[in-house]
Amino acid sequence: MAAVQWRSSGRSYDAELQRCRPEFAPVEFGDYHPLKAITVTDTKTRRGARKGSTSSSCSSSSSSVPPDPLSSLMDGTDPLSMFAAAEMPAITHSASAGDLGKKKKEEEAVGADFEPWSLKRGEILARFTTTEKLSINLFMGSDRGKAPSPGPSAVSEKVRTRLEELDDLEEGSQKELLNLSQQDYANRIEELNQSLKEAWSSDQKVKALKIVIQCSKLLSDTSVIQFYPSKFVLITDILDTFGRLVFDRIWTMCSDPRTLPESFTVDDVNDTAKETCLNWFFKIASIRELLPRLYVEAAILKCNRFLNKSGIQETLPRLTAMVRGIGDPLVAAYARAYLCRVGMEVAPQLKDSLNRNFFDLLGSFRQISSESVQNQLVLQRVEVPEYLTLYSPAINWILQCIAYRAPEPLLMEMMERCKKLGNNALLLNSVMRAFRAEFVAARATDFIGMIKDCDEAGFPKHLLFGSLGRSVACADPAESERLTILNEAWKVVTKVRSPQDYIDCAEIWVEFTCRYFAKREVNTVLADIIKHMTPDRAFEDAYPQLQSVIRKILTYFQDFSVLFSMERFLPFLDMFQKDSVRVEVCRSIMEVFIKNQVDPTRDPVILNAMLHICKTMHDSVNALTLEDEKRSLSLLIVGFVRMVSFGRDFEQQLSFCVEARASFCNLESVLVQLIHTVNTLAMETSSVMRGNHSRKTAAFVRACAAYSFITVPSLSSIFSRLSLYLLSGQVALANQCLSQADAFLKAAVSLLPDVPRSISVEGKLRSSESFLLDFINNFLSTLLVVPDHPEHGVLYLVRGLLNMVQDYSWEESSDAKVRVYISALPLLAAMSQESYLYSIPKVDSNETLYGGDPKFLSEINKLCETLIGQILDQLKTLGRDESARRQASMAFSLFGVLLAHGDLRNNKLSQLFVNLWNLSQKHGHSETRVSVRTLDFLKLQSQQADMSHLSETVQRLALQTRT
């Protein structure tokens, strides 16, 4: 192919813009409006009309808008709604109005505001632990006497055999597991739970009952008394499983042929199910020992619904009375707690049973001081205060059930009962925790008086004030009483000698102080905490509580100028010596700051404190820090940097950025943000001070440029460096700092050979080619307005960029280098225009420097011809390599450039134009739709007066048909 003589077409950008604007055409709207709702009325024939009948009535309306096909398919009805409508009769049939009303009443009895037992389970297991060795005594009966198949004459034999099995259960061999750790004990209990399920699924119902009885007997063992609350939780899990299995079994027997409704009555239960249910109660009644009989019957209490309407109502009082036969007050307290728990699940409306359990519990308190209990505590080396805390879960649960949606007079009654018992501290503590916080807060001063009268030896007063603090912190005591409440409480709290007990209570009252008082009181509380927790580095064992104090302060003090003006706040932060905890606290402070700091700040108190906090997070980063952690910390620090603004004090803003760069040099995202901030600062400076103090402005912009030029090389990401060099160069150019812009752009060009072929993106290696091409295209668009350096020759930056592209180690199968050459042609064509497409105010581009000098245009044309030659050589190479698709794509790209920027009046260029079209169509790899639209565009363009030379060329372009 002969050498091409490049000539750029002359462009009138204003005229082209006018031609591209859409034409305005008048529109007669009439009744139509694009925002008006469309009403579609479908025409339907009345059902039952004879085929072909002309007299069938129909409702119709004329409409020019076709009906929505989706709406017509659904016939205007949502298929899910149709399904629900179809199911509605069945639901109505199975649940009568009375049943639904009863169910509604039950739902009203226990709502979502009642804290379920499941939420307390984990807390109890975590709180009541032991290092003592535990044991499990199991009475394992033999497997003799399996029931025969129940024939007509074998019913009595079956009953006798099962009774013998139960006797065997109680008189069988004993298996004792000794020296179990707490975890081993829990694992053994879980194994028994699984054995229960397996026995049940294999239809060994008596064996399942044996397991439940064995586990229930374990609740009489208080040999390791500190572990008893956790033991109760583990074993009642098995009881709950058993109760659920029995109820589901009988339920299933009632569900044939139709499912039994949730709100069933005795009349809905068939005789077989009733007999089976009665059989279970008979089996349980034959258990000799009181405690397992009580627990197992309570576990299946719900099954009374299958027998009679008042079964539960009659059974609960009987079981409550049975508890009085338990001698150990702790065992009895938890048995009552289980009865109340089951009672709330099956009959929450029966408040009398709950009250009876509670009053019996009060009567048993005198047993705590009995000789047998005291001897047991001496034997196990358990102090009375520790022993009393073992009752807390049981008493708290019973009182929670009683106090649920209870009226305020009930609290007053409970307070009177406490006074009659000599202000029993254990009971008083549970009362304050069970009743609604607003009720307790309204009588806070009365409770303080009762707490003062309590015996310190039995139950520590700081625990009582802790319970009171929880109520007054979330409710509103009388404003006139708040200071008195705080003073009285803190007199007790500050005298607590144990650092752990002190911080447990102080943490609660911090919220009350923050909610109702100002920074002076909060600062006093913080000072007291520091005083108690600093000696012997006690704070190291109280990090969770100290973190909770920080969270509560941040909840109520979100004005950071007030927060950091507290003298003891930063010293309080210094107690977090453990690196991971300190970073977590700093993170929580930063999250609140970013969320709540709406306006930018320049407050020196805030800035100094936040810099210290951010520096702490930054210094935690090391070689082992995960990338996700780095990213998270960087986002927080970047959020802080964005919130710093000194207004028009630009020098102070730059000084802050310099200090921040020194403080956060290991977090690349922060450095990138700082560079962006400085570039924005340079642009704001020039716009604000335009025309005033030009020398000072120029000096400041040069200082910003120097900041960026120094900081960018410290970044590890090469594409971050490239983009920031380009951005900084553009900013410098916009501020008429030509030498600085030149330095940035040259630095970017010199960095190109170091770009790797692949980079890591979200942990995966990807080719860097697309990123590099995007950068080069952006760079080329900037070069249009960059004037040539007087000492470096014509188009030295363009030539330097193209030389780097030429020497770069591209992938062998890549066309990226030639794609860059194709992208450079529009730039060179734009440079040859008399008036450039865009320019920068007060910056003389090459259009002004050269003024259309023929030598300058000649240099551009020569460079274009060189690039086209390189492109054509690559097209020939692709033809030899049989890479037809790549060849077609590249040929069409160059064809588009010639169409937009080449002077096709030149015969050689016109011939190349046609050849490129034919080459793109040659092997049928071009997109037919694009090709057709391109030809249509050319035909339209050839009709214009100044484009008539295209008419002949268009005739020579033909579409390749695919076969």
C-alpha cells in the first residue's frame, strides 16, 4: 500500500454543535399528556352466553391504548391473591370465630415485650460456672420386659410390663460419672438429650421416659452449689424436649383425617389421643420420687388441653403445692421457676398460680439461715452473699412473670412485702429488675431508703444500686430528685473496694449521669473511675465495662467540642493499654464523629484530639494487618480529613495536610485523599483570590504542587501515582503554573514503563491493559491544552508518550499499542485546527503559540502518517496470522477516525478510507447493524454542501453479505 499523505479536515465545532441539536416540532396534544394516567377497560362477554350469540350483553369502552398484556393474562388479579383466596374457606372452616378470639386473647397475654427464657439461658450459663469436678448419677434399668404386640388379650400384660419397666428404672443398676469438668458435664447432658430424641424416633417411649426421669433426679444434687443455676438450664432443656415430643405425638394422633387447629378444644380430640395422653399422665404418676415426678409432669403440662378444658387450671395449683415438699430452698426456688415458666407458656392468664409460687418462695426464705443450709455452705466454702446470688435467676424469672403488664399498685404491694421481710436485699433486687422501669424510677427515693435499711452482709448494696441504676437510666425520675439520686448512689458506689465490683456498678450509673447531667458531672464520674481503676492496673481486667462507659458517653455527647473539653476524657482513654482494645475504642469514637459531625470543623481542641485518635489507629497497622482492616481504618481517617476545613485560611489547611501526611504515611488511601484535598485547595485558592495578591496566590499554588510532587512517589499503587500525577498536572495547568504542570506530566510519562502487565484487583490478578489504556486516553485529552516547552521542541510530550508506548512490553496477542496510536490521531487532528475544542483561561495553548504555522502543521501531519503506517503494518500482520476478527475491528476503528478527522478530499486518504471499509467487511466479522447505520450517516452527510465530496466515496462502500 502506497504511503499515506495525512491531511486533517477543517472543523467548525460551533457549526457541528448546531447540527447535532434536535429539531423542534410542534405537537398537538389534545387530550393526551405523557403524565396522564392511562385507563384501559377490557371487553368481556357474559358467562353462559351461547356461542355465536348476537344478543349477549357486554360492557365496553373504546380506547386507543392497547391493554397491558400482563394485566390481561392475570385477568386483573394477582395469582398469589387468587391462591390466598382459594385457601380462605379452609381456614375459616378449621378455625371458628370463638377459636380465633381465644387465640387473640392468648397472644395478647404474652407479647413480644415479654423477654423469653431463651434469651436468659446463655447469660446464666456464662455467669454461673465452676472449676470443681462434677458427677452424674444415672440409674440404668435393664432392657428386659419389652412390650409384646398389643393383641386383644394382651392389653393388661402390656400395662403390667410397662409398670415393671418403671420399677426396674428406679431399682436398676447405678452408673456414676465422676470427675467431670463443666464442659464435660454439659456434653454429657447434651448426649442424653440426643439419646432421648433417638429413643423417641425408634418408638422406645419408655426408654425416653427413663432418660427424662434420670435427668430430673440430677436437680436434687447440690454438691457443687455454684453450678446449680447452669445445671438447671441444661437439664430443663431435656425436659422441654420431652414435653414437646409428647405433645406433638398426641397432636399427630388427632390430625387424622384433618389437621387439628391451633385453638382446638377437647371436643376436637379423638378417643385414641385422649387415651394415649391419659396413659402418659398415669406413667408419670407412678414415679416414686417427688422431684422427678414434679418436673416431668410440669414438662407435659400442656397436654392437659387434650383431656379437659380446666385441666391446666386444676393441675398448676396442685404442682405448686407439691413444691412445698422439697426441703432444699434452692432446689425448691428453681422448681417454682420452672412451674412459672411452663405456666407462662401454656396459661399466662392464670396469675393466681404465679402469685402462689412467689408467696411460697417468700415463706421459704427463713430456711436460708437454717443449720442444714449453713453447714452445706461451710462444707463447700461458699459465702452467704455468693449463695444468695444463686437464687437471682429463679427469683428474677418468677417476678418477671408476675410483673408482666402488671399495674403499678402491684409494685407498691411488693415493696410492702419487702419491708415486712426486713427489706430482704435479694427480694428487693429482683423486684427492681422485674417491674417496669418507669414504675421503679417514679419511686427511686423510696427504693434508696429501703436499700439503706438492708443488711450489707447478706447482699451487697452496690448490687442493689446497680439494679436501681438500670431503671432510672432508661426511665425519667422526677427532675427535682435526679441529683439526690445520683449523690446517694455514688456515695455507695465509690466506697466499693473491689475494682471489678466497682466498675460493674459505675458502668450502670454512667448512663444515668450522661442522660440527665452536663459535662461537669460526667467529668467527675470519669475522674472517680480513673482513681479506682488505675492502681495495680485494675483496668486490664475491666476492658468490656470501660468500653461500655465510652459507648454510653458517645451516645449522649455527640458534640465533640464539649466531649474533648472534658479534662478526664483523654486520660480515661489512656487506660486502654491493650492494642486491640485501644484501636477498637478509637474506631468507635471515629464512627460516631463521622456520623454526627455535619459541618466541617477547625476547632483546635477537636483537631488535636482526633489526630491523636487517628494516629493511634494508624500506628496499629503492621505487616500482619489484613487488607480489610487497613481499608476500614483508612475509611475512618479519610472521613476525618474530609471534615477539616479552615475556610479561607488556606495556609493553615495546607499545614494540616502536611501534619496529616507525617502522621498517616502507612495508609495509602489516606495519602491519596490528602493529595486530592491539596489539589482542591489549590483550585479554591485561585478562584477566591482571583485578581488579588496574584504573587501570593501563585506561591501558594506552587506550594500545593510541591506537596503533591513529594507525596505521590510514596504511593505503592502505580495507577494511583499515574492518575494523581495527571490530576496534579491538570490543577497546576489550570493555575498557570506551567513548569509544575510540565514536571507532573513528564513524571507520569516516565512512569509508564514500570506498569506491570497484571495487577491485583480485589484479591485477583487481572490484566492491567484496560486500566493503562484508560489512563493514556485521559492523558491524551489533557495534552491538547498543554503548550510546548520552548526548549524541548514541537509536540515533545506527545512524542515522549508515543515513544514510551512503542517501547512498552505489551502482551504478544494484544492490539493495545495500535489502539493507542488510533487514539492519538484525533488529538493530532484537533491540534491542527485554527481554534481548539477547549482551552484553559490565561493559558496559551499551541493554537496561540504557533498560530497555524505551516511547519507546526507539517510536524503534525508527519506524525500522523507515521502512526498510520504503524497501524497498517499491524493490519498486515493480523492478515498473515489469520486473525480476521481482530483485523476487522482495528480496520473499522481507523475507518471511524478517518471519517471524523481526516480530509477525505485527498485521493490517497479517500482510497485508504475505502480500503479500510472493505477490510472490515471482508470476512463477515463486522456488526451488520453498525455498518448499516454508518452507511446511512455517510449518505446523509454527503447531502450537505461542504461534504459533497463524500458522494462518490459512499458509492464505493458495499456491505459484505454473510452466507
